[in-house]
Amino acid sequence: MLPLVSTLFHDVVPVTDTVVMPVIGLVLVTVAAIVNVVALWAGRQRSTMNMVATTLTVTATLFFAFFVIGEGLGGA
């Protein structure tokens, strides 16, 4: 979704071509992972779908965090 937004709005909103877009994506995926973990443990929502969603979002959050932090440190 974020590459599509960057492609469509790079002339209108120049912030889409900066480091802000990956950070926005990281924040959104992190919020989804936190909501899933809270629902799984605190809310006791033990459905298979919620467990799969939690696994996917936590894994994606770790991947995107390493990706965004690596780009930031690398100067990309």
C-alpha cells in the first residue's frame, strides 16, 4: 500500500519520498501487533485466526523494524 501511495502522491505530497513513509508503515504494523498481543493475552481471545494474525503482525513488525532501522543507520 505504501509504495502505491508514494507513487501516486510523490508530486503532491513530497514527504512520501522521504524516510517518513517507512516509519509510518512501521508504526502502523507495530500498533496492529500490539492490539493483537493485547487481545490474545489480556482479552483471552484464543481463536486460531487471532493467533495467526498475532504471529504474522509480530513477525512483520520485527522485519520492518530491522529494515527501517538498518536503512536509517545505513543512510539510505
